[in-house]
Amino acid sequence: MRKKEDKYDFRAFGLAIKEARLKRGLTREQVGALIEIDPRY
């Protein structure tokens, strides 16, 4: 029998990150460089 997994909606989380990034005038590439991760993630 499979265990039921709760699914988390990451959309609200992503939108909060985007809003904070835009308030600071940063691009996705700049944020990616700051946290040392590819901007696609």
C-alpha cells in the first residue's frame, strides 16, 4: 500500500521570492550569482 504524500504548492513561495527580488531591483541572474546557483532553479 502506498503512503499518501502531502503536496506543497510552491507557487506562493516562488512569487514571494520574485517580489522580494524585484523590490531590490535584481535580476534572476544576479540572485543566482549571489547564492551560487543557476538562475533556472
